[in-house]
Amino acid sequence: MEPIYWYAIAYIVGTGMGYYFGRTSVDQVVSATITTLIESGYVKTREDANGDLDLVKLTFEERLDDTATKTEDC
């Protein structure tokens, strides 16, 4: 085989593996970041009837108050 074919094959395989590894780690990092923000009280959430978490928009006063504590909804 000509060397150009080896480069093309290596490029295609490397791109596929990079996409697979990158996509897997991005999903895990985003999930871990959101979980950490919720547990630390930086993101206000509410649990719905199915047990899923919904994000709650902060009020103007809550955004200004940097010493706010967790509410019952969190």
C-alpha cells in the first residue's frame, strides 16, 4: 500500500476514536458539574411528580442576595 493510504486510514480511525472519547467524557463532565452545582446550592431545583428535577428561575432578590441559603424547594 502507498503511504498516503496509511495516512488516510490513520486519520479516519483517529478521528472516530477522538469523537467517541470526547463525546463520552463531555456527557460525564456536564452531568457531574450540574450535580455538584445542585448539591452546593448554586442551582435552585424542584422535584416534580415523576421524581425528575426541574430548574427554578431565581427571583430578582435572590440574584442580588449572595448569602441566600437553601430553601425547601432545593
